Amino acid sequence: MGTGRSAGAPHPNPPLRRATIADVAREAGTSPALVSRFLTGNQRVSEASAGRIREAVDRLGYVPSVTARNLRLRQTGLIALVVPYLDNPLYSLHATGAERELAAAGFLTVVCSTRTKPDGSYLGRSFFDTLGAGRVDGALIFPYQEEVGDLDTLRAHGTPIVLIDRVPMLPDGIAPFDAVTVDNEGAVFDATVRLIEDGHRRIGIVSLREGSLSGTPRFRGYRKALQAAGIELNRDLVALGDGSDMGGASLFAGLLDNGCRPDAIVVATTLQTRGALDVVRRRELQVPRDLAVIGYRHDQSVLWPDIPAYRYPGEMLGEVAAQMLLRRLSGKDGGDVLSESLGLEFVPSSPLQMH
């Protein structure tokens, strides 16, 4: 029995297949090499040939292969965003900003954590060796001091990196990496000065561990503001430690209960601020009547009680770091180390209030 279709006729439902450069060349009546030159823009193509190629591309629905492009350019099309932990909401904001910039440039963002062992300990050099083995085209990294040697290993592989928020120290000075940082020292200095100008003298601080990459500049800003006002540093008013919301609550409560109660407190991270305000609510403190508090917030923070705070540049930090990495990948910045510092905006009161 016949099929009802002549031997030479096209199949009524041909299998779906991605059009290739060879298909475009046949359709346009030209060579694959000429089509390739037109698509890459590397050489001039006559208007007549260009017109035929454009029409063929439209008819066939040709889409250039990203994989082939990356192989030709020796790229993977992937950028790693390396964070210490995945449970900090700030990192998701940074990732949002970075991913938006990188996607616009044709890159995919892969988020990795350096502390995914069951005990939360550091994965070590093997992690950065894996990243540097041609797996990604570049990396955006939130570093810890202990990682500085491994960052050098990654750079030795030729992988461009940009550090975010903090820069580790080498024995002979600051590590020479491209970096986008935040002026936490300036923000804490300004917060302390504001409280001093409001008449407070017993000003406490809740912040990260002294000596840590993030804690050191914050404490330095606090100390400088006290010194500038002629106020002696009182260690009983200093609570440094765990940067989580639970850590912030514990440190804040400790300042209230240690027998040397402050009349004002600077809380120098977003999560610690959230924890501190939990204590304020539980103890039914009236802010600022019972205690003045200046904290940190990010773009999606809702602070209650409504306190003045410094807005940490969440998405912007990721955006600027991604832009810096893209400039480095383009090769337009030479060999100079790139550096940029972002300020924190003072918000007198929260724009969103809970009732």
C-alpha cells in the first residue's frame, strides 16, 4: 500500500533540528566561511551577500551556538559568585545585582559556598583549584583572611577575580586584588558622632569580632569617633562577636545586663540589628526614650521599632563588582589593580513601618 507521499517530497512533520551555519550558507547560496565572517563581524561582507544571509537566518530561525562561541573564545560562559555561607540574606541581594549585570553580558552566574562541610569549616585549597582549572571565566568572591593564599592560587591559574566587601591582608600589606568594598568604617564613625552630638557619652557598640576583615574597620570607626570627642574607650561598652541575628541579640542583651549600661548603642551589621531589635521588643524598651539605637539595614529590611540606620548597598555591591570583572575580562584596564569603595546611605527612619 502506498504512503500517499512521493519519494522526493519533504516529510510532513520533519524532525526538529537546530539550524547550522552550513544550512544558512546553503539557503543563502554562499559559503559557510562567508556566513561565519558575517555573523562574527570580523570582516566586511558585501551588501548583497549580507542581505541574502540575513534573509536565510530569518527563514531558518538560526541562533548562534553559545557553546561554539565559548569554545572559539576559550570561554565557559560561567562566572562564580563565591560566598562563605548560603543562609545570609545579604548574599542573595549581592547575587541579584551581579547576575543582572553578568546576564546582560552573556554570562551565567554560579553561586558557590566555601563552607559547605557539615561542621561549617573551610573547604580549603582544593575548592579554588577546581575553580581555577578552567571551570569558570572569572569569580566574584567574599573572602575570609584564611583564604588569601588560596586566592593567589586561583589568580595563578589566570582566573580574573574581584573581591567583594572586604580585602584580606598579606604580611607586607593589602592583597593586590581587584575589589569593591563598603565604607563601614565611615558609617560607624558617622553613627557614633551623631549619637555624641545628641548628647550621649556612654555609647556602646555591637559589631563583628575585632581583628576580622569586616569587624576591624567598623571598630576603628567607633574608636576614632570617641577619640575625636575626647571620650575614653570603655571596653565594658564593647560587644563584638557572632554576626548572625541570634549573635546580635546575645551581644546587645549583654550590654544591657553587664552592670555598665549604655545610653546609646551602635549596631554595625544588618543581621545583628535584627537581633538587637528583637531584644528591644521583648523588653518593651522605648527607643530612643529608654535607649538610643542606630543600626544597619539593607534594601529589603523592615525595622521595628523604627530606628535610624545605614543602608548597606546590597544589589549595588553585586552590580559594581560584576561591572569591574567584565572590564577586567575585556582586557581594557591593563595591569593596574582596580578598587572602588561604596558609601552607606543614612536613613533617619525606616521607609516601611509595621503597625
